[in-house]
Amino acid sequence: SSELTQDPTVSVALGQTVTITCQGDSLRTYYAGWFQQKPGQAPVLVVYNNNKRPSGIPDRFSGSYSGNTASLTITGTQAEDEADYYCNSRDSSGHHVVFGGGTKLAV
Amino acid sequence: QEQLQQWGTGLLRPSETLSLTCAVYDGSFSGYYWTWIRQPPGKGLEWIGEINYRGDNQFAGTKYRPSLLSRVTMAADTSKNQFSLSLTSVTAADTAVYYCARGVGYSSGWGNYYYYLDVWGKGTTVIVSS
């Protein structure tokens, strides 16, 4: 399969924990990256290699895996976390790159 | 910290050719998947393709989005640390913000693979209109 599936919208109360999921067959082989995108800005990598964070990304962002599903968890969600979140990986063949449809997080 | 700076024509008429260039600053060109991604207005991210250079700076191939295969070409000039995108016969459906990005991919050693896009350009808005 070449698709990654995300829920279109997710809501969370300020200070609470939220999990955004990404489902796809290729995730059994390829780890996903997670991106945050705010309006008018380029995407920013927030989690990669299952549960690593680039320098400068707060430790409230974490990642996990189960079977064909990757998850991005934000613990203690802040107002500035309101954004679109995308997962991305390679497809099952490894020849192409796929993105999830994106999840709009409302805080 | 590696940076990507991109530029190109922002307004095109239908049937013209889109040309964008992305320069890599303060980092190595070899060993990465140099990637183009676009985002139509109000929509999600769409992978266009990648050009790959091995760790020894040898060209290792290109991969393109199947639906764009007949119209897209990517190339690189390693002497300038630049890579480019060409998309022919554009239509209004090609209107989007185009991003260049650096892709990292390698085996975990346990049968899985890591892949992520860690550095992005700021994006170039391309509008196709008659």
C-alpha cells in the first residue's frame, strides 16, 4: 500500500495530552517522520526514527509505534501547538515517498 | 546548521515550464535524498520526487511521483551544491507552494528503515494562470 491515513481533525484541551495517529502498511518497514505546520510556514520535523526529536523541539512531543500505526503524542499541550500535523514515510516498495493527509489539531 | 534556499518563477501561464532551484548551505550534499514537495492551496503535502547522491557524492538515481512521471525532471549540480526541479506543461492544478527538503534514509540494521525529511526550504509560491 502507498497510503498513510490520518484523522482529519483532533481536539485537545489546554494542558492535556493528545495522540495523533498515522496508519499504513509501509510503516511496518519504514519509520515515520512527524511534521508540524503552522499557517504560512514550512513544515518542521518534530519526531523521527520512532521517538527522536530534532534539536529545539520540546520534550512534550514524543512518538511511538504499534504494528502498522505510528503515533505522535503531545503531553501538556500548549496553545502554540495548534497546527497541522503530517506523518511521512516511504511506501511499501521503498521507491516513493508518501505523506498522510494531515491532522488539524485544535487546542 | 544546514539551510536550504530556493528560488524560481512564481507566475506561469498554462503549458509553460516550471523551474525551481534549491541551494544547500553549510552542509554536505552527498548521502542524502534531495527532495521536492508541493502543497496546493488549502491541501496537504504532496511528494514530487527526489534525487539521491551516495556518500561518495556519486549520483544514485531519481524517483518521481508516478502521476508526474511524464512531466518532471530533477537534476543537481554538485559543484554548486544545488538541485533543481523542472515541470513541463503546467496547468492550474500545479498551482501550489513548492518546497525543497533534505531526506535522510538508512537501514536500522534490524530489517527496518529510517526515513525523514529534516531540513526544509521556506517554500516558493507558484501560480499557474492565464
